[in-house]
Amino acid sequence: MKNKLFVTLGILGMSMLAYAGPKHSQETSYPSYKGLIMAGYQGWFRGPQDGTNQGYGHYGAANKFDENHCTIDVWPDVSEYEKTYETSFRLADGSKARIFSSADKSTVDLHFKWMKDYGVDGVFVQRFFDYARGNQNNSVPNRILANALEAASKYDRAIAVMYDLSGLKKSGEDCSVIMEDWKRLVDDLEVTNQVGKKTYLHHNGKPVVAIWGIGFPDRPYNIRNIGLERLINFLQNDPVYGGCTVMLGVPTFWRSLEADCINDPYLHTVIKKADIVLPWTIQRFSPLLHNDMDRFRDLLIGDLRWCKENGVDYVPAVTPGFSWHNLSKLEFPDDVKPVGSIPRQGGRFYWQQLSTAMLVGAEMIYVAMFDEVDEGTAIFKCTGNHPVSDIAKFIDMDGKPSDHYLWLTGEAARMLRKEKPLTFKMPARE
């Protein structure tokens, strides 16, 4: 009897140990993605004297930022930043134009303050494959992520990590790098157990980890041999670092395996093993095409039906517009993109997507992006009072205030939660 008691207690102890094993906090202000509008957060813009030794990272090419080396298409409104950096660009009044750096803690703090002020629920912090290689404990991306975790706690905003497979090589690498990086983030940065208020995004009671870049034909890697199923299993089931909800970023036409998607049914196998699917519809729809929102609506209806039948949750992506002129001149000189190729139309295009997604029954939404000025998709404060240049071109803001898209996002979030009635006409500010 005594031996049986010891065995029973031993098994119970092992069971309790297994339950207590995950290092994630069970406490969070955001136990579910449902009812939330989250945005992507790049956090990769650098100033010339911000201490990163990266010059004008993601503002210009080759650490230069002038008319001939400009990669952004929308100019940030920097009037509220604590630290800004002078550029060689000049505004219409002749004054020097200035930029911010994501590496400054005050910048990240301000961005999360805006989320709080306007009702943007939170962000997925982008973590590119290059960031995950090796021991990055003192890297700038880790510093920015740490600042974001602190600001999310301070302003009670949801936050989660999104791994982007961009940078994964054609051969010789697999997703085991991400597994090791996730361990470091959990151990060293305590991403799922912030100091102070716990705000890491959960879904179905588990912390969310996103993996973006699965199924795109222009990627050098083959999704069959990079260990995706092993990565998903690790994130979901590892006794110490697992217990997570996995979200996969896939192409627009993932369901039919055509157009912008690889024609490989293995993609469906992988998606069915995950918990949430996020199709990347950016650049696939335009207000310039007749009835394109009908096509968007029909796509979402079909996606939602497939996901319901296969036990996977669904997150549609929306964007205010798209512009890739300055960067395309440098990277694709034979195929330069026009300025504002997918126009914002003063927010009407953005609102059409948001309202359509809610109309068809989407319970959660992803916005691309919060701070992406490279591709002109940013919803944070941007200005029509941009530099004057005959070479570098910037989109205007259609006469709207710089906070227009933050305000629209907050309005949409309230409608998503049915705190106010859904309107298909873009709301007007009083």
C-alpha cells in the first residue's frame, strides 16, 4: 500500500510538474484574438545617430538617405517624437525634414501610446529570420522588442511575436533556428511573462506565435523540407516552451493553390496542423478595379467556410493602400512602380475592407501595417507635408489629418466588438 501511495504521488508530482513546465504566464489582459484588430509592427527604421551604427536603415539604401537613395513612399509625422534626426530633404517651407528611429525607446513608447489613445488593440512585432540566427541577446531587434513589451504593458496593449521566414536560405537551413530563438525570447526577454501588466496576446487560452511566409512561390525554400511540422509541434506541445497557439501567414489563394500560391497540397496539411490562418491579401485588391470589394467579400466567405470545416480560425488582412515607387526604382529599375499604385482614397479603401470583413463574419482582423512607410501601408501618423523633391516621390494624405487611419482603426475595433453599429460608409469625425 505504501509503495502504491509513493507511485501515485510520484505520478501526480510528474503531472503537476508537466503542467507547471511551460514558462508562459497564464495571466493576460488579452485571452483571445477574437474581438481585436491587431497590426503588424516592423520596428526597423534607423536614424543616423541612434547608436545602432546602421545609418538610415530602412529609410534609404546603402546607409544613405537622400533623393537618390530613398526607399520610403510615405513621410512620418514626427511632430510628437522626443528624438528626431535631420535629413538632407527639405519641406516646402525650406526647413530640413526630420525622421524618427525605432531604436529609440521613446519612439516605441509613443507608438504604443497612440495605440492606446485611438483604440488600436495591439501589434505583432515582426521578427525576421535573420534576427533569429545565433545568439542575439544584445541585438537591436531584441532591444526594440524589449521596449515594445514594456510599452505594451504600460499602455495595456496586446503584443505578440510574428516570425517572418524572409531570409531563410534555399538549402542548409530549417526552422530549428526559430525554435532556439523562441527559447531565448521566453527565457531572456520573458516575452510571454512581461514584468508588470501581462498583455501578451493569447488565443484559446494560449500565447500566440505567428509564422509568416508559407506557400509563396517567390521564396527560395521548399516548405516540405524546412521542418515546418516539427516547428508547429514544438510551439504547440513542447513541455517547457510550447503550449502556444500557432498562426500561419499564407498567400491570398492558399485555398485553391493557384495564382500567388504554390500548387502543393502539402500547404493544406500544414495549415490544418496550425490554429489560425492569415492570408496575405495585400496588393491583391484595389479600389481602381470595378467591384473589387465583391471579389474580396467572396474570397473571405470561401475562406471562412473552409476554416470552419477544418477547425482552423481565420484572420483576414486589410491595408490602407500601397505604394512602392522609391524602393522599386532602386531594386527593380526596369519595373518601377507608380506612386500610390493602390490609392488610399482618403480612407475609403481601408474602410471598405474593414467593413466587408466584419460583414461576412470575421471575428478578428490583421492590419498591414502600423509603421510600414517603405511600402506606404502605415496607419500611424503620416503627413502630407512631405519633402519636396523632383526625384523621390511621396504620397499625400488626401487632405486628411495625420491620425486619420489610427482613428478609423479604433472605430472599426469598436464595431468589431459590437460596441457600436457597423456602418459601411466610412465614419466621419465630429
